[in-house]
Amino acid sequence: MSLIKSFVTKKEELGYKKAIRASVTFLFRVVARKISAFPYYVTGMIDYHFNPNALKQSEIEPFIDNEKIRQEFIDSGFEVIDYEIDKADFTQWIHEVNFPTEYSEDYGEVFTEKALEHYLSSKLLDLNENDVFVDVAAASSPWYDLAERRYKCKSFAVDLHLPPKNDSRLIECDATNMPFDDESISKIALHCAYEMFENDADINLIKEANRVLSWGG
């Protein structure tokens, strides 16, 4: 009986040690990932916060009147449509797209919001194998790669600073002056980043999109 008890105790100790090793390994990987990305984030933050021409919002508006914004769009000639999200379809979509663990961990509790942005753009753009797609102001988002895998389209990611990867689809450039031929891109997405285009950059981005997008893009 004591031999069996000793064996069980030994097995539990080995289980604890294995769990500890796994936890330490996981922690090491997270720290290593953060360290490797540190220069990229520092460069981006310096560029944003110390840009003398930056027009930055000093405080967050406590209340946003969505109906007022909607009406302003309509008055400006834009078509505003209601879109109802199918929660079951969205949940299934997240499962199938399979975002990298480090991406979901980095965004934490707002990951669902970020995933929803990609879900909506993919639905509205109706990405398919005939498309050449550009994710503008992509930052560290893996969406260009995930979109290419899921929808079989040719994809690129564009931003001033991108993670250091050996990937020809990652293009560091000013989105108002992209290295694409006229009418060579079928679809473009910009996820929660238009407000980052300061001064005349927002208008110039629209002009550049008009240049590179094919007819109907």
C-alpha cells in the first residue's frame, strides 16, 4: 500500500514539475516576443508622439451622438446602411480564421472588437480569389495573411512601420503614396486608423485609393 502511495505521490510531483516547466516556457516565449517587437513599437510611438505637425486629440469626448454623425454623413451625400451582425456566424468565423495567439493576447479584452472590424470588412468587401487586397495602416495585424489564406486573394499590408519579417507582402511606405500601379488593386481596407491620417493626409489617402483601385474597387 505504501509503495502504491509513494508511486502516486511521485507521479503527482512529476506532473507539477511538468506544469511548472510548461508555464516557464510559455512565459519565456511571451517575454521574448515582446522584446523582439519592442523596437517596432518604440519607433511607431516616437513617430506619433513627437511629430511636431501632429494634430492630436487632447481628451476623449465623453458622449458621442451616433445619430448626429449618421445624419451628417447623409447630409454630405454618403449612403448609410444598417448592418445586423449574426453573432453565431461571427463566432464561427473567428474560430475558422484562427487568429494567432499572440495577436489575441496583445489586444486582450478588446480582441473581439478588433476581430469584428476584420469580420465586417471581409463581409462588406466580399473578398475572393480574384481580388488583390491591401490592408492599409496594418501595423502588426496578421489580417493580410489570414485574408489570403481564407479567401485565396492576393494580399498586402501597408504601413509606415511594420514588424520585422521576411515577407514581400509587407510594404513599409506612406499610404498616400503606395508603390502600386494605377488600377492594380481591387479592394482596400482600413481598420480603425483613418483618424491617424493628419493634416491633408486623410484627403490624400482617398486620392491615392482612387488611383490604385480598379474600376468598381
